[in-house]
Amino acid sequence: MRRGALAILFVTLFVDLLGFGLIVPLIPIYIRHYGGAPWVGGLLMASFSMMQFVFAPVWGRLSDRVGRRPLILLSLVGSGVSYWMFGAAPNLAVLFAARVASGILTAASLPTAQAYVADVTPPERRAGGMALLGAAFGLGFAFGPWIGGVLGRYALPGYPAIATPAFFASGLALVSFLFALFLLPETHHDRRVSREREGPLAAFVAVRNALRRPGIGAALLVFAFANFAFAAVESSFSWLVILRFEDRLAQMAAAAWEAGQHTSFAALSPEMRAQLTERMAVGVSGGIFGIVGVTVLIAHGAVMGGLARRVGEAQLVIAGVAVLTLALLGVAFAQDLNAIRVLSACIALGSGVMGPSLTALITQYADSGERGTVSGAQHGLSSLARILAPPVNNYLVGWNTAVPFVAASALMGVALALSLRLRPGAVREEGRPAVAGDPSA
């Protein structure tokens, strides 16, 4: 049942994350369509992350009480509804409402999926199981931007062409919901969980308690710094391409137009030239995100193939953070699109070996009755980083495209220093972890 459950979870998440990959690279285009500046895009991403921060620990704890399956189904319904709202949005206010709704309703997705994997994998194979989730993410990001770029050329009646990918993502999420409803089994039957009082501060309490735990606290600190730095890539990368290479994108658009239409690009109206350049930016950004997705998929495949068992999760975290530190610094100063593509692959490689290995270390220290809670705290911490980073990064990228990535590289350097403190978790009876310094270990 374990392999079958993981396979069904993989397909479910792949379909859902394909929708995510359709939308995220296009956010700068949506913002520009409604007349917003880069910092508005930062606030849009921060609004989503704020809701994720508040609700991820709540949903994670709830999954320990009622099971994983109901929370995954809730997340998929939330994706379908919020993507539809995003596509149908007539203005920035509704666009923000859609992302807020998405943040609330989809906050259960990844923490519950992590807990689901931990339920059905032994500790020595858990990094491979977590890499399976990353593979679903990688596939979604490999194909999502490309599909979004194609769909963005076609308008549905009554809506601009940029709305089409969002509607398609909504349909994908609802298909994934039906798939999970009939095929995804429940895996969590140990419902022992502390009954701490819930409330508006539950997210802060969950993160605080997790940071105090031996083993978990050190890994979560690495996770926090790495996620704050990585938010620069998520929130600023498309803006970097558009702003740093605006002239180059216009040249590429002109060459493509004149080769296909055999008429002068310069003779077109300014609005038409801007629209064609915007489409070229979507295509280039989508291609870069596709490279990221494929590279993440390869890295996660290596982790699933036994790399974590041979090398060790702690060592993979150190290596991944080191690669990210150098790659982000390279992006800050790269002046060629091909260099950006290569460095993007390096970022994906570092993230691909770091992410599942770090998550495996965290879950090795949690027993079966608190995995959802710990995973919820982990993703609450991730969301907190994404609340703070996008508005700052998107303001800075509008001022100077190098600054967010220099800052991200410096933060990764801090994460690298912290990662040197990580130690593998030793497992004792009934799958409960023995922590460093525990006399009973």
C-alpha cells in the first residue's frame, strides 16, 4: 500500500503543482496588465504567504487530529476556486482577494503531504520520499510555464488572454480533487496529539515550540534562512529578466516578428510593440522556469535513487546551500541570458538536493502523532520568510536588479554556517527519534 499511496499522492500533487507552475511566472505580467509596479507584485505574493503562515500550522495540527486525506482534498478545492478567481479578476483588488483565498485554502497542501510521506516511509528512506514531492514540484515547474506561455496566446470570450492559464489551472486542480477523492487512501491512524489552544497566534506558538526542540530547531533555522534567501528567486526572478534584459527582449521580439510577418517591427504602434515584447518576456521567463523544473526533477531523482542514503542528509544540505550561495551571487552580476539560464540550473540543483534532505532531517525528529504539526510549523516559517522577502526584494529589484540576489547570497552564507551544525537523526524503537544529547538514545 505504501508505494501505491505514494504514487497516487505524486499524481495528485503533480496535477496541482502544474497549475501553480502555470501561474507564478506570469504574475509580473498580471501586475503590469493592471497598471501595478514591481512592489505591488511583492505585496501580492506577501498576501498569499501571510495566509500560509497563519494557516499552515493550523492545518498541519488538524491533519494530526482528523487525518491527512481531508486536508489534501480541502487544499485541492481551494486551488480550483482561487485560480478561477485569479483568472476572472477585473482589477487588482480581486487579484489580491484571489491570492488571499488561495493562501488560506491551500496552506494544507505541502505540510500535509510531507506528513503523509512520513507516515508511509521508514526514516532511512524518508529523504527519497520527500524528493518524490519535489519531483512533482519539478515536473509542474518544468511543464507549467511552457503550457502557460502557449495558453496565454489564446483568449476566452470576455477575458484577456492572460486569464486563460489561470482558468486552465483551476480545471487541473478540480481534476486532481476528483482523482484524490476516489483513489487517495488515508495513512494517519495515530491520532494522539497535544491539545494546545488554537488562536490567531497559533502559528507563532507552533514555530516557537518547534525551534525549541533539539535537532528540529537547528534544521529549522537553516530552513528559515534558506527560504528567506530563496524568496528572492521566486519573487524577483521574472522582474530581473524583464528589467535587466528589456532591450534584448525587444530585439528578440522584433526579430521574431519580422521573420514571421516580413514587415517592420518599428512600424508597429507602441502598444503593439510593448505587447509583443511582453509575450517574449513570458516565453523567456517560462523557459528559464522550465530549466529550473527539469533540474529540480533530476536532483530529486538522484536523492530518490539513494544519494541521501550513500552521502547522508546533513552532507547534502551543506552541499546544496553552498551551491545556492555561489549561484545567487552569479545571478546578481550576470549580463547574458544564457548565463542566467546556467545559473538558474545551478540554483535548482542546490535547492533540489537541499530541500528533501533538510525536510527528512526535520521529520526524523518528530513522532507519528506530531508530524503534521511539525511540518505545519516548518511551512509556517517558510511562509513568514515569503511575507517579508517579496515586498523588499521587489522594491529593490526595481531600483537595482543585482541587490536582491547579493542579499540572498549573503543570507545563504549564514544558512551555510548554520548547516555545519546539523547532525543526522538516530532512530529508536517505534520509529521515534533519538536526539543529540538524549541519554536514552
